[in-house]
Amino acid sequence: MNDVQKRAWEAYSERWLVERDQLSPAHPGRAAGLAAPDSLPDSSLIGIDQMTLFGRVAPLVVEIGPGMGDATAAMALVRPEINLLAIEVYKPGIAQTFSHLARLGVTNVRVLRADAAEVMRNVVIPDSLAELWLFFPDPWRKRKHHKRRIVTPEFADLVASRLQPGGSWYLATDWEHYARQMLKVVSSCEALSNPHAAAGGWAPRAPFRPETRFEKRGLGAERAIFDLHVVRR
Ligand SMILES: C[S@@+](CC[C@H](N)C(=O)[O-])C[C@H]1O[C@@H](n2cnc3c(N)ncnc32)[C@H](O)[C@@H]1O
């Protein structure tokens, strides 16, 4: 981490960071982010206790991979009505996200340091998310790495199961090959419907989504940006 990130990590971790083991039933501080197991539909799932994490209950949105957090902070600012749980593995990115949150005075975000796919599977309970955001996920450009891409039919089924009926999954990428894979995957998922299907499937930019660093880089390289918005049936 650079000096700015180190300082942000030290200053803000207590306020905004959630570690994966804080969500584990094995953790001594069960109160940290844990819903009472008997209130869950499936007791093997941990659940996100919004009162503990955010101090309030609000429509819960998960963002996978906020990266450096510039867009995350801007989006949380224009969506004050949501509780945003941003899940990221990259520590310098999390620290940088803290500094953006502090700069904009954002209060409705917590950053969970964890593998988002694992959290979606083992923590987030079914029918619980108002929205899922996946903006500019790692494109894994080389053919031999395509299997590492997060958007797969199995992942789409998982997302659909975690969204509330009527809940939205927003995706964007600047990598056309991945975009076409995403469109195919979400279109084949029976639990999801695409309100833009009749117009080719691509969505307009989500109204709350600003241009990100990755997007600017893509546009700079004259790549198109592909947005998708699908809804849990
Ligand atoms: C290309 S960046 C995009 C950042 C941001 N969404 C943006 O648009 O600027 C993708 C981010 O996803 C994170 N990431 C990749 N796989 C992840 C996973 N399984 N769980 C959590 N974060 C992940 C990476 O660490 C990286 O920061």
C-alpha cells in the first residue's frame, strides 16, 4: 500500500471494514454482522445483520469488486436509501475506497474483505438482496483464463437465488467477448428476465453509475462499454 492507503487503512478500518471472520459463527464477537441462526431460512447460512453492520435496515445492495472505490463512493452518495456492502479481496483497493468514502462523506457503505463468490454462497441468504452490482469485473482476456471469469451459468443461478423477486442485477464491461458471454449467461438463466431483451439485450448505463477508471481506459482504447440489467423473476 502507498502512504495514502496506509493512512486510510489505519484511520477508517474500524469504521468501514468488515472481515470475513466477523461474519463467521465461530467468531467470538457473534454480534458483528450475524443474524440469529434460527431466523434464517437455512441455518447453514450466516446472513448479513444490517443493524449490526450499518446501524439501520435498508434495501441491501452488494457490489462485487469495487476496485479502487471511486465509483463505489460516488454511487453510494447518489443512492442514500440503500445499505451498500462492497466486497473486495484487494487490500490496497479497500484502503483507497476508504479514502474516497471519507472524501465524499459517505455513510451507507461497508467494505467486506472476502471472496465475493464465497460470500454469496455461504453468507447472503436467499431472496435478500435488492440489487447486485458487478461493474468491470476482471475480464481474463486470454482464452486459457476464460474459466476464471466470475460470470458463469452457476454464478447466475446463485445471484438469482440471492436477489429478492423483482431485484436487479447490474453488470458492465468494456470487454466485448466477456460482454457477449454475460448476455448469453443471463439470458439462459430462467430465474432472470431481461427488460431490454426486445432491443437486443443491452441496457442503457445504470442511472447511478458514473464513468469508472476502467471505463475511461476502455473508451480511451476505443472499446465500447456494454451494460446489462436483468431482474429476478
Ligand atoms: C477490474 S476491477 C473493477 C473495479 C471497479 N468495479 C471499477 O469499475 O472501477 C475488478 C475488481 O474485482 C476484484 N475482485 C475480483 N474477483 C473478486 C472476488 N471473487 N471477490 C471480491 N473481489 C474480487 C478485484 O480485486 C478488482 O479490484
